Amino acid sequence: MILESVATVFRYANSAFAALQSTWKALKGLIYKRKRVIMALEERTTELEFENRSLKDEIARKNEIIGPLEPYGYFFYKDRPNEPLCPKCTQSLPSHPVNLSPIVIGNGGSYRECIHCHWQKYESSEQPVQPVRMGRPGIGSFRNR
Ligand SMILES: [Zn+2]
């Protein structure tokens, strides 16, 4: 009688242990899946934090910049109104404000040039004047055509 009771208890215990093992295995699978979801969310959160920081920086920079202003369409930092910024670089996405060169005199006018993208704006003449070739008339040379 006692042996039968002990055997019954062991059967119940084995059955309960098998059920626990099955539940534990299912829980481990669920935990693994949740862990992967959490890792993907953490990665996405990091990307969004970086993007948010970048956008905040860009907004702050845009609030510091005015333009395009006539007559040349330049942009300027509000606190540096005598240092024009390249319109092309300033309006690119993401914005990359770069100072234009000091005025250069040459090619028939005066102009500024972006040291980054080489955009140019003539301030005294829109078109550069072609160089004047000197030589004897009638032998393929020309003068101020
Ligand atoms: Zn530029």
C-alpha cells in the first residue's frame, strides 16, 4: 500500500516535472524572441536619438543663418554679416555652411568662390570677359570680337 502511494507520488512528480520542463522551454523561447525585439528597439532608439540630435543642431544652425539676401543671394551668420556663406552649400541637405572666398579680381570682374564646391558669383560682372588674343590680322587671330 505504501509502495503504491510512493509510486503514485513519483508518477505525479514526473508528470509535473515534464510539464514544468515544457513550460520552461516555451518561456525560454518567448524570452529569446522578446530579447531580440528589445535589441532591435534599442538599436532603432539609438538611430532616432542620433537623427534627433542632428535635426536639433540643424535647426539651431538655421536659426543662426539669414538669407538669401539681395543683391547676390548670399547667406550670412547673423553675428557675422560681413562674411557671406555659399548658397549652394548652405541650402544642401544636410546643410553645410561654408564661407565664400574674399573678393577675387580677375576674368573681367570681381567675384567670390566657394572653397568647398567652387560655386562662383560675379559681383561686378555676370560674364567673364574672354581673353584678348593678340596677333597679326588675317592669320587666325582676333581682337575683341
Ligand atoms: Zn559651396
